Amino acid sequence: MINQEIFKLSQIPERPAKPRESGLTMVMDKGLSIREAEDFIENASNYTDMLKLGFGTSFVTPRLKDKIKLYKDAGFKVYFGGTLFEAYLFRGQFDDYRRLCNTYGIEYIEVSDGSIDIPHPEKCEYIRTLSKEFTVVSEVGSKDAEKIIPPYEWIEEMETELEAGSWKVIAEARESGTVGVFRGTGEVRSGLVAEIIRKIPLDKIIWEAPQKAQQVWFIKLYGANINLGNIAPNELIPLETLRLGLRGDSFDFFVNKPASKS
């Protein structure tokens, strides 16, 4: 925490130093300009662990190589959105995608099947292949709001994808936070989450949670160092205050003994 030595505020949750394995924040860039990216880095680099160039935006982003270098120099784990991986796969261009990532110096790859149907053994084989060359994060869940996956399937898929070589598994929610582990209203499917964490280590899951109410729910139940993703750049600092109990929504989460009012 940058200002803790000055503020000296007690009962603030401890956040692991970067690079970290838990308490990760994954930010989604949906088309920031180079100047906006520079401003974001200046303001929030200490709190950002992973930077996803959302869905297929990389295809139409000007000065993409410059932007990727900026983010990597800032210490972010940069990767293309899983939808771009699926677009290549759908066209039979898996090897082209690998070459693309190497061309841009991308070291992290998201393997997802939210927009296309991939037989799960085949998806795991892609993870095994890619994990020999890249660090893989794999996404579980569908972008189709009508497709409800039962808890046992979420658990089985997460377990086998981790075994296949995924570094972390992502619980799908889209950038809207209205599918996957959330209902169409944005409400958390709490029973599903509870079932998942009974079987999957919490630090192995990144929960896509773009809405503030969703972030509050996870932090209240699972602490300041829950892994959260699909965070908008302008919501990164507000999220960090939620993690630290410095926002009304989480104000009393981490205080054991409230100070006297006298």
C-alpha cells in the first residue's frame, strides 16, 4: 500500500506484494488509447496483476505492439481475450494463433469455449499443448445466458483443466456480469460458488466480477485477497478500497474492535 506509512491506519488487510498468487486483480482493456493506457499505468500499476485485451479488440487496436510493451514493462501479465482464441480455433487456425502470440511477445494465453462448443477432452488437449510454451489461464462457463451448467460440471471442468496445465481457471461472467456464476440480474449464484470452492482451491480461481455489488459479495465472504477479474480500468482504485475496507460497502469487514466514539 503506497500511503500506509503516511496514513498509519490500523486494521487494514494485508495485501501480498506483486508478483502474487492470490489477491489478483485482472483488468479488462476494451480499447484504451496509448495515452489512456499510460495514465492508467501511472495511477494503478501497483494494484493490477493481469491485463486482458478484451475479446477481439486486439484485432482493431492501433499501435498494439506499443501498448503490449507498455503493459509488460509495468509488470502486468498481458494476454488476448479468449474470444480471439476461439475465433482462430473456429477457423482452423490454432497454429496461427500460437504464432500471433509469439509475434507480440505474449506469454499468457486464455483458453476458453464461451462462444463455441469444444469437446472438453479437446479443450484440455489445447491446454496441455499451449502450457508447454505459455502460461495458460482457462475459462469455464458459457457466454450464453440460456445455458445453465450444473455445479458438478463446473467442478469437473475446473479440476481437469488445472490438471491439464492451467495456472488459474476463470469463472465466466462476461464483461457485463450477467452470465455464468451470475444470474441475468447480476445476482451471484451463491450455491454454485459454494459448491465450487468446496472442491477447487480458492487461489486457483479468478472470479469475473465486473459489478461493484459482486465484488462486495466475494470480498465479504472470502476476504480481501480473493482473485477478481474483468475489472474496468476506472474501477481498479475503487476495487482496491473495497479490498481494504475503505469504502462504505466494506467499511466494517475487517475491523475487529471499532474505535470508541468518545
